[in-house]
Amino acid sequence: MSRSPFRTWLRAALLALFFTLALGCAEADQQGPTGTVSWIYDGDTLKVDGIGKVRLLGIDTPEKKDSSRDHYLQQQGVSSKVLRRMAKESLQFNIAEVKGKRVRLEFDGNRQDRHGRTLAYVYLPDGTLLNRLLIEKGYAVVYRRFDFRLKEDFLRAEAAARDRRAGVWQK
């Protein structure tokens, strides 16, 4: 039994539509989810509407109060006074530059940390990678405990910030 030309055309059109939609969904997934930053917890953790609590992947900012998490920077000779000031400045920077903005998230490896926070690279509306920007400004250091795709790039950015004596690296 032969098919009518219309049925053949319709089938081809539906297949083309299906593949176009599938490709579009795949591209959207590669670009990552987006959402508006509604809250800043500290220098490396924020709330993104529709996603929840997001921990910036690959970086660590000083804690608000003295903490064992600041051990690496203390080993580098960074004083507790500078650490507390940088914790406050990184929080203020994120409030001024990120809060209320629509950001795009990108994942790498594990999508959640042990506290249930989403681990992500966070891109600002202009395409700037917030994680790296915080390192460049000296508000954050590279999180050395785990491997991640941009670790070498982040380490170079940290070395440059240290050379410029930016943020935590000031003397």
C-alpha cells in the first residue's frame, strides 16, 4: 500500500520539527539554567530563584567569623583582621553587583555539595564568570581540595591577584 504524498510530507515535517525541538532543548541544557539572584549569604553562596542555594564552584571566600576554613589563607600569612574585612567586602560586592540580576549556571561534576547546595559556575548577564571575578578581585581563593574543569585557569587568576596584592593578598 503506497502512502499519499501528503502523508509523506507530513511525516517528514513532523520528524524535522521533532529534531529541531530536540536540538533546541539540548542546546538550552548545555547553556544551563537561569534565575534571578534573590539573596546573598556570603562571598561564595547565593540564592537563585527557581534553583535554591548555590555555592560558587571552585572558590572559597573568607568566613564572617574566625573559622578553620580560613586555614589556607592563614598559612599564607593573611591576618584574621584582613580575612574578616575581605569576608565583609566580598558580601558587599555580591550584593551590589549580583543581587537582583539574572544569572546563568553551569555545572561541572558533582551538582551538589554535602550540604545540599547546588555547585555551579555563575555567569553574570554580560557573560562574566562571577567565580573567576571574585578571585581576580582578591575576594576569593581557589578551592584546592577537589578537581574541577577551570581549576588551572582559576589558579592563574589567583597568582595574578596575589602579584597585584589584591584583596586578601594585600600587605
